[in-house]
Amino acid sequence: MNALQTFLRKQIRFDRNELSGAFGDMGTDIPLVVGLIAASGLDGAQVLIVYGIMQVLTALIYGIPMPVQPLKAVAVIVITQKISGNVIWGGGFSIGVIMLLLTFSGLINFLSRLIPMVVIRGVQMGLGIQLGMLALQKYIPEGGISGYVLSIFAFFIIFALLGNRRLPPAFVVIFIGILYGIFTYQPEVFSSLKKSFHFDFVFPKPNDILTGFFLLAIPQIPLSLANSILATEQLIKDYFPEKTITSRKIAVTYSLLNIISSMLGGIPVCHGSGGMAGHYTFGARTGGSVLIYGLMFITFGLVFGGKANILLSFFPLPLLGVLLLFEALALLTRITDVTNEKKNFLIALIVGLCSAFLPYGYIVGMTVGAILYYSFSDRAYIHEILKYVIHKKVNRSLTFK
């Protein structure tokens, strides 16, 4: 019992900074989760509760602010094409299985060694650009003049308090957002509370898994490899160098979360470097922020149920946009450690622009960046990769014999 308590103390902490960090990923998550529920007709209570459970599990497994996020490519396709729940669950299940196969085949480890850090920095830059554009073009303009005023006010508060451990900035901004919501809310928001909910287990049918594979998994997997696995692994090395968390472990939990979520009637999910940057930027240093975040979603699911869209009608979008903007800036600033060499900076810039603006930009950016890097790099790095591959093949052949 004492060993368990010691372990949890190291992994999970509850304080004002963890509470502040818990709100660091709201700008990305809430609009996508609500959009998925609205477009697909999924049961809001079940989706929110399952989503919260996934956060709690991840917090306990990792003990760092390793968040769970909606799969972005899947979310865009579902929201724009009104995909049904059965296909979403089938797609989530197929994504989990594919990533599990890639993991146990050794491909994830190989890619982790093959893709140089300068390319990963470019991927993070591309994601930062996309999140920043989303904040500036969609969220912050909502609400007109009052929305801009609220955003500017929140921006200066965050900027002034960034890094302050006694008064974390996200805590202040969320408090302002709650006050704003209370003074501007519509009466039907609270009159629509749901007193009960039902919970159904789901077993995706083969036809739904196949449809979900072609419709959702194929566009999503390249983005997941780049951002959810490789970029997240690199960010853990940046923020928590004392931790030994490999791309293989990240891929395994990614896989299992999707398989479990799809069978519980939830939405497809991932880990993500953007979410981790958001939690960390606003103060989180343990799994406590993610645990708090997960409990928030479970509470919303139990209280609000199918009326999940009240989350957006209550909390002002411009403030979510400002939180998202700082999450984007945290990712963009990671490129500074490759600016000392002009060639590396140029490669990272090319990867970032490809990732942000091209169709299937993440896989295009990674491929182009790796080709450029190896075309101009010294042979030592390539030699190390070849040694790794040969060593793996020899070990595998000896095992089979």
C-alpha cells in the first residue's frame, strides 16, 4: 500500500498549477468533441464519459501531462460528411488494430530512429501553424467586437502570468470565461440538464470496420505517426528528459485507447504533442492535470448528457481561441534548437509548411524532410540506422531458428 501511495505521489499531483494545466488543451478538444457528437448523432453522455475515462487511464499510466485528444483528420471527415456512429466505431477500431500491428512489427521503432529531430521540429511547427490559424481565423473572431476585446484582455493576462507558479494564467482566464458565461448565458442552457443516461457497449461489425478503414483510418494514420507518436516522443524528451518513454509505448497506448473507446461507444482518440504543450505551458508537470481534465468530461457527461453543445454556448469561444493560440506558440518555439544551422532550419521550415498547407501534409513533409536531410547529412547517422536494422534482422532470424 505504501509503495502504491509513493508511486501515485510521483505520478499524480493536485495543485493550482495542475488545475491550470488541465485547461491548456480545451481550445482544441471541446469544439472537436462537440462537433463530432453533433454531426454523427452519437450519445453525448456516453461520448463525454468515455473520453474522460481515456484521460484518467492515460494520466495513471504515464504520470506526466500526456493528454488524449480527438483524432483531427477523423473529426474533420466526420463533421463535414456526417459519418454515422457505426462507421466511426469501426474506423476507431481499425485505427487501433493497424497501429498495434505497426508497433509489434517493429516499424514504429524503426521510424523513430529513421526520422531525424529536425524533421520532427518541422512537424511540430506545421501543427503550431494550423492551431494558430484555427485560433485566429475561427475562434477569436467569434463574438464580434466584444470577442476581440475579451481575447486581447486574456492574451495580456496570459502573457503577464506565463510561468507564474503562484497564479497560473489559465486558471485566471477560465475564471473570466465562467463569469462571462454566467452573465451572458441563455436560460435554456441550465433548463436542459439531463437527469439520467444509458450506457451501451458496442461491437463494431466487419462491414463497419472495413468502411471505417478506407474512410477514416487511411487519412488519419500518417498524421498519427507524425504528431501523435514521433512528435510526442520528442516533446517528452524536451520536457521530461528524466523519463524513458519510447515511441513504442506511446503507440501501444494509442492503439489500446482506440480499441477500447470504439467498443465503449466513444470517439477515436490519440495522444498529441499539441495537447502536451498546452498542458505544460499552463503549469502541468504530472498526470494530475490530465486526471482533472478527464474528471471534468465525466462530470459533464453525467450532468449535461446529450446536450453537450451547451459547453460551447456557455464558455466564450474567443477565450478558447487565446488558449489555443498559446498552445500553438509553445509548439512553434520548439524550432529554436535547429536554428543554429541554416540547412537544418530550412529543412524544418519546408517540413512545417508542407505539414500545414498540403493535403496529407504530415506524411509529405516527413518524407520530403527526411530525403533532404539524408541527402546532405554525414554518413555517420545513416550508418547507425543501417546497423540498427541489420541488428534487428539478425536477432529476429536467430529467434526463429
